[in-house]
Amino acid sequence: MPIGITEEHEALRAAARDLLSRHASRETMRADAEAETVALPAYWKEAAALGWTGLHAPEAVGGSGFDLPEIVVVVEELGRSVAPGPFVPTAHAVAVLVAARATDLLPGLVDGSVAATVAVGASPLTASVTSGGIAISGTARPVLAAGYGGLLLLPAELDGERRWCAVDESAVTVTPIDSLDPGRRLGEVTVDTTIAGDQLLDVSDQQVRSLGAVLYSAEAAGLAGWCLDESVRHAKERVQFGRPIGTFQAIKHKCADLLILVEQMRALAWDAARGEHDAPDTQLAIAAAAAMTLDGAVKAAEECIQILGGIGFTWEYDAHFYLRRALSVRQLLGPAASWRAAAAAMAKQGVRRKQNFELPDSAERYRAEVREFLSSIEGMSPDERRKPIVDAGYLLPHWPKPWGREADAVEQLVIDAEFRAAKVRRPNLAIGAWAAPTIIEHGTEEQIQRWVPKTMYGELSWCQLFSEPGAGSDLASLTTRAEATEGGWLITGQKVWTTMAREADFGILLARTSPGVGAERHHGISYFILDMKTPGIDIRPLRELTGQAMFNEVFFDKVFVPTDCLIGQVDDGWRLARTTLVNERVAMATGSSFGAGVEGVLRSVGDRELDPVAMDRIGAFVAEAQSLSLLGVRAMLKALGGTDKGSESSLRKLVVAEHDQRVQEFGIELLGAEGATVAGDALGWTLGYLSTRCLTIAGGTSEVQRNVIGERILGLPRDA
């Protein structure tokens, strides 16, 4: 999913891609990069005519009156095309001048007749107040996109403070510098002039850097997006050892990790552009974006070149231009570690990002209905209010009627918000929330009435009997047998990693009713409902590495299951199981507590000073946690718009699990020698560390999930 997620932003993105495909082709890019003199790129005139150079400038100066969320959509596409020229530096200058209210300097930039740049990363000049204005002198280097004859925003030290001044390029001397990125030249700017007072901009150094971080994070996301697409394309087409290299798990996992990184970068860049720019929570969003995207674009380009192999190491192939652009931006705007330190400092001070969004008008109708219902159960105990909650469809409102409300995304969000506000907690069906949808969708009316209402009213509890010692992620390899007998089936075999087996009334059971061989082994599996009190069931607690016994082994010795406990058709259980597995993954993703881990770290460190290494780690965790939250927010907003949620929700479970493991490990590190104990504060962290080892195993191992991402989302070929 690109940075922009609304229909309007998608239309803008498509227009930008079309323009750049015509004017920023490989040939024109190379021609601009290899030219001896600088000139505005071929796309510049048309982009200006479309209003993109002033997209985020006020209408009063000829701009479009939009803001950063719109310009970053265009900038992402410029990154994807590794477009040459000063568009992004000019966009940065426009944003700075708007923030400084220096409207007199904007018209030329807005109409495209003047290019501009902001000398981020450059050495500062010296400034002093004189009777004739502000005297500035010295040399600033390296200055990005200098030499286009336009407007330069340069840093200068004035009375011990770094200020920014606007200087026309005609008043300075620009000496070209050999640039790592040939598509955007660098220059050394020598200044010895006096400027008027209004050319000393009323904007802080932090504002200048933050605005740059927003725009260059979007460009970095575009760079990484091309690297992902090119890596996947090559992995599908390049044949080695008689098959496409995309069939190899190592390549598949690299591509899956690239997709995850790109989606995180896009989410962070999107969020950084939103909200009131100077608000503390927006500054946190910007720091988080820069912390991940500056390094992320370099990483994506490096991985792309690795996947491309020898061809990626040639000048003729484009990949090195992306690496050069990404590395150049990181050097000028970074280091990324400084942004991680800023994110960590703000998080320690209690700054948190607010995720505010507007719901459509239909929300108010839903809100009135929910509030009326909540008033009707006011004063009831949790047990008393369960039945009316179920009967009204509020327990699981997205379920089909009469069990739910068939609620769309808007209604679901309103219901959640109003129940939270009323402090009414809805009961948790646990594994029943995975079992009941399968029964509703595939069971007979008699089966539905037998099990679903009692499950929802809390009269039945469930366990899941899927995994086996030889069939974990590869569930189709299960060997538990169901042999036909008079009036039903006899179950023989073993299940493992079963939660609530000792407490559950019923279990959802997969068993083999006919042989399955090789690639067809998912055939011949049937889906049963098993009464857990049936004779022949042997449940043994399975003590895990935490020392606790949350899981169980379950053995079956010719356990009888009546015919009317078969759900669906014989041998069709695999299709039914996928309904259950989808429900499991949604429940696990939405129930993730990755935020709690980072909050725990922040509580643990409190106000005490930390060394730079620890601050860097915390900043990285904050940025990653922010990105994971945003993946869910963006998927939700797509659902609100009635469009496909994209890949964010599919990726989130995988990344959250690995994130949680790293956070818990860091929590132990902060304890020092006390982390070797299980006493006091150490108990929570050590137990958390040990228990989270299962997160990358349960619900599909991370390695298998990467295969699934590579094949189902990226379309890489399966390994035969």
C-alpha cells in the first residue's frame, strides 16, 4: 500500500507515476546524472504546470492550499523513480518558508520559475547584525541541489544560535562538489553579503530539520518501494539451478522482509506528514519516521543489489542509483541514530502519538443506538448483562446476523469506542471465537443451534485440536485417524500444544478420514466437534520452558464421535480449517500487546539517564512500535473507506511477535545482574522473555509466515 490511502491521494499518486514514467525514464535520468552542467529535469515544467511545486503552499501565493499529506504522495513517486533534480529540496524550502510565514519569497517557487534548496547537513555560516542588515559570510558545504540559480536556505550562527536565512544564488559563489548521488548535485556555497532582516527566517533549526525529515522519509519510502518491486520481479524471472530463484527460501524471506520494511516505512512517512507540525506528538512521529526510513532505504537498496546478484553491481543497471540516493539522504539528514535518540527522549518524557481520525456521518446513527443500548444495561453485573449483549449482536458485531450485527467497519469502531467509554467489558469467547464462525458458515442448522448460542452465552468452552507432534505449521501432515464405525467415527492419534484441553467442554478436531499423499495431503481431512468428556481421551499437561503448563498433549484411543458431530462433508475439513485459522490470526493480531512491552521498558528506566547505546535501542523500539500501530490504523482506515485493507494486517502478526521478543530481551538487559534472578522486578521480565519465545511459533512459525507472505502477497513461485 503506498503512502496515500484515500481515493484522492491514489489519483494524485497515479498522475505522478504517469508523468514520471514519461519524463523520468532510465534514459533521461542517466542523461541528467551524467551531464556536465546542471539543468532543471524534463519533468519539471509539467509538474509545475500541474501545481505540484506549490501543492503545499497557501492559495494566496498561488499554491494549491494543501499540506504535507499531499506533497508526500508526489515525493514518494519521485523516490520510486529516483528522479533527478531539485524537486524535493524545493518542496522542503516551500515547507520551511510557509512555516516561517515568509510568503513574499514563495511565488517563484510555487509557479516553478525558481528552484530552491535547504542546506540540511551543511556547515553553518557566520552572521552578525549590522546597521545595513544581517551580514553573513563563510562557506557552507555540502549544499544539496546547489547550482540551479535559485533560492538557497542556508544555516548561519547568530549570537550563538543556529538560524536560517534565505539568499539568492546570484549573491553567492557555488563551486560544484563531486556527488555520491549524481542525480542531485552538491555544491560548496561561499557567501560574503548582507541580507535584509526579513531574509532571516522566523523558523527554528528543529522545524527545518523536522520538515526535511517528513519529505525525505517519503522519498526514502519510494526508493525502498522500487527496490522491493525490482527484487520481486527479478526473483520471479531469474532462473538458476533450473528454477526461478524466488522458489528458494532464502530469497523468499529476503523479499518478505523487504515488504515488511517498506510497509513500515510508508506507514511512518504517512503519519509524520499528518497533524499539527509543531505538536509534541507529531514531532515524535517525525523522529520515528526518520529513525526507520533513513536506514531503511539504504537497507532496501543493499538487499535489492544482493538479490539481483552480479547484474546489480553494474553501472548499467539502476540499482546503484537507488543506493546512492538513499545513502546521500541519510548522510545529509541523519544520522538515523540522532533521530532514534530524539524519539527515545520524547518517549521517556511521556510524549505519545495521538491517532485521531474522523468517522463518516453514519457513525452518529450507530453511536445513538449503542448509547441507548448501554443505558438499558446500566447497573447490571457482568453476568447479568451478557445475555442482552449477545442478543443485541454486540458481543461480536462483525459476525452475521443473528449472532452479530453484520457491522461494517464504521459501526464496529463506534461500538468499541462507546463500550470503552461506558467501561463495559464484553466477554471473551477465547477459542470459541475461532470455532463458532466455522460452525455458523459450514454447519447444519441443528449443529448451529446446538453449539453456537451456548458458546456465546458462556455455557460452553472450547479447545482446538489441530497441531500434532509431526504437524505444526505443516498442518496438512497430520496423522490422527478417524475410522468410520456404526453411528460415527473412531478417533485414534495424538494432538499437542492444546490450550484449555482440561477445562474445555468441546474441541474442534481435525482428523484424517482418507489418505493424503505428497502435495495432495490436505485432501482427506475432516472437521469434527469432540465432546472432551468422551471415554478414551487422555489429557496430559505439557510443561513449557517457562515452568508453567498452559499447553497439553491429548491422546485419543478409539474415541467415538457421532456422525452428527462432523461439520461439513467428509474429507472437506481442510477448507473448513482455513476459516478457523483466519479467525485465529485476526484474533491474535488484534490482541497483540506489543505496546505494553515498550511501555514496560519506559517505566523500568523512569527518569534515570541512560547511555547512548541504551537510548538508541529504546528509540529503535519506539519507532518500530509506532510503525506496528500504524499498520493497524492504516488497514482500519482502508476498511472505513470500503477498500481492500492491503497487506498491513497480514504482516503485523509476524512483526509484532519478533518485536515483542526483542523488547522483552532488552528489558532483561536493563536489569543487569538482577536479570539472572526471578525475584522482584526481574520476575516479570524473565517470565516475559521466556513466554514470548512461543510468539514466533504459535499460529504459524515466522519462517513459514515469511514463505506465505512471499507466495501469497508477493506472488513468488512455490518450491515444488
